[in-house]
Amino acid sequence: MIGTPWSDRSVVVTGGTRGIGRGIAELFARRGAAVLLTGRDEAVARAVAAELVRATGGRVDGVGVDLRTPASVETMAAEAERRHGHIDVLCANAGIFPERPLREMTAADIDEVLAVNLRGSILSVRACLPAMERAGRGRVVLTSSITGPTTGYTGWSHYGASKAGQLGFLRGAALELAPLGITVNAVLPGNVRTEGLDALGEDYLRRMAASIPLGRLGETTDVAHAVAFLASDEAAFITGQTLTVDGGQTVPESLDALALPLVPAAVSG
């Protein structure tokens, strides 16, 4: 963003090996920030980081992190501070969305989604907090979703609960961390074209695009730009807030609203 000296900033992106997370990491790298991206698989994280270095000419490292394990998350924060000297921005982006009808959902299914999406976000913020506190500033941007906070979708009730839970955490954390100069906000993506969405099939993609007023699925860059704004100096007076990035998907009250013809303007004379 204009005015933000990204070359002096350290950014941690969880779940940065694919999809939205990779898009976020790439944008920050292109803007000159030092980026540490994480993934469950160390080799994959390092490979993606190397690809982004080649693509952007930026500073990107990759580490393997298991967000379900507090010690692993603490190691992530320590590694970012060791490599970059400080942590300015945490993009708590990592998330999973296994489809499971409620009647078939097991306790293990629920625990896995909540552990990664909700608990993992909280652990990531907690781990990065000491470095931000030492710096006297910080930006936390959570990747939530329209599913849960705003909408629902069959088969993803546990996912929706985890994403709505992130917003409950966000508001409490924003209040607690404001005196430290740390802001906490979230983006709520709608249907964004990623590897995970592609796996749902072309029919799903067509139906989702038809439900979006702007007439297309989102791109990872659409979300990344919103994250970059919330992480910028220009957003210094914004905390505890959410920014929906969905092409207007949550605006119409029904699909019929997208099909209604425009009322022609009255002709005078």
C-alpha cells in the first residue's frame, strides 16, 4: 500500500503453500516484505517459498508447522523473529474445509476442523504476540469466510462454526491488544478460485459464479489486496473489524434478485 514501507516489514502467513495463503505471501513478497510462509509439510513449504522467490525476486522462506501443536506454532514465531529480527504482520490464514454431512460427522471430524481453523488461529496470534509487543506495533489479519459468519452451506456446518468462532476471538483480542498498538481484523472471502474449490468440480464453479453479482469467482489476489490494506499503515485506526471480499455474493436476498430486469428510467416530455 502507498505509504507503507514494506521493505522494513516482516510478515508471517500460515497456510501459505496454496490458494489464498499463497496469494497473500506472493503479494507481500512483491511489495518487498520479508515473508515466512508455513505449511504442514516442510518440503512443500520450502519448495513453494523457492518458487515465490523466483517469481517475485523477493524474500520468502518456508517452514513446516503443525497448527494443532502449540510447540510447533511457538517455533514458527521464533523462526520468523530469528530470520527477520521482528514480526510486524501475522496473516492467520490456514484452514481446512472437509465436507461432512451432520449425520455422518464424528467428534474427530469436528475436533480436526476446530483445531486447525480456530484453535490454530488463536495459537498463532499468541505465539507472535511477544515479538509484536517488543516492536510496539503489529497487524493481525485472520482469514475467516462468509460461510459461518454470514451464510451457511450444507456439509460445512463444522467449518462454518470454526469461521464464526474466529470472529468471536477477533473482537476480544482486538480489545486486549489495542493498548499495545496491535490491530486485529479479518477478511471474509466468498468463493475464491483455488485448488480446493477447483476440486469441487466445474458444475459447482458455474453455479457459484452465477450467484455472484460481479459475475465471476474471486481470485486469490482479490483477497490478498484486502489483507494488505488491513496490514498497512493506512489501516492503523481500524481494529476489531471484518472486510467481506465476495463480489457481492451476500447482497441479494435470493437468486431471483440477480435475474430481475432493470426498471427503465422515466422519459420526460
